[in-house]
Amino acid sequence: MTAPPILEARELYRFFHAGDDETFALRGVSLSVDAGEMVAVVGPSGSGKSTLLACVAGLDDPDGGSVSVAGERITRRPETERARLRARWIGVLQQSGNLLGHLSVGDNIQLARSLVADRSERMPIEELLDDVGLAGRARAVPSRLSGGEAARAGLAVALANDPAVVVADEPTGEVDAGNEHLLLELLRARAAAGGAVVMVTHSTRAALAADRIVHLRDGRIDA
């Protein structure tokens, strides 16, 4: 029997108002991602990529459609419930701004873990940092990190609660080629370990690292 998708988004619609104008960011987008799969979402600016990622991550609620992660529906719930489900099941990696500047790297990870009631069997923080190439940097504050180190520290925060799904918005957009390669290897390793990864990217190299590429244009999947 085939296992159900770890992430399933069905017929997502999202629109925004600006005065009398109505702009559709998503027009019936559906996306399923299996455990162990890494998917890249690509398309021109304004195609709806970041809106799709926000809805999939529970950061935004679509105007129509549904999103389920690990069998739990995260749409049509109050923000407090979405935040709880997001902390447990979804790791979010933004292009920047993943770390609170007044906290050390280790404390950023610990803060992410404090949002989940069941914190049993979590990887020790030093081991998690070692996995992303930041051994011995738990006490470093973000201002003391290079761009590549900050991106990897952000990934460590995204992985803090061993999420079923990692969503990444332009994760390699502000790093050099060496760090891009390392970040993509880490995301691929996450998928290989049984997680699901959904990545929005403009990078051809990043897209080619995925198992599957989804093309968006004008809020629709471009076949």
C-alpha cells in the first residue's frame, strides 16, 4: 500500500486587495510531496512562489483550498493553532532573518524547541550544529557569523524539532557557491533521511538538486 503524501496542498487560492483592484496570487494550485522527496518551486517574480510557500508552511491561510502535513490539516485554523502545528511539523528556512540577533545560535535553537510540548528524543544542540558544519558555535551571536554560517545556523533552527517538512524560501540566495553547495547537500540529506523538502529558488543549481521541479506562472502550475 502506497504511503500518503507527507505534505498535501489542494486547490489553493490566495488573493490580495489594493483599493478596488484584486490580485490573484494563487489560482487553484495543488502540490503533493512524499516523505524522502525534495521539490523545487521555480517561476518568474510575481508568479506566486513565496505565497505558495507561506500557505504550505502555515504562515498564511489561503482564501480557498487546504493544506495537510503528516495527516493534520493546518488551514482554516486560528493562528495560535497553526503556530503550534508549524512548530511541531514544519521547519521554515527564509533567505534571511532566521535568527534573533540578541540570542546565541544555541539559544535560537532552544527557543524553537520551547514551542513544542513534546521535546523527547531531540538531537543534542551541539550534535545538530556539528551536522550543519557549525561545531563549537553554539555560543556565537548572529553578528559574529559569516553569511554562510548564518544560513546554516538558520537551517539548524529549522531542524530544531525534527520536522516532517522543511520549507525553504531562496535558501541559497545570499551565499557564495561553496555555501550553496553545502546547503543543498544538507537539504538533500534531510530528504534522504525521510523528510520532505519544498524549496523556492531562482537558482538553476538549486533546482537541479531537487527530485522534482514545479513551475509556477501567474499563480498556476505551468505544465
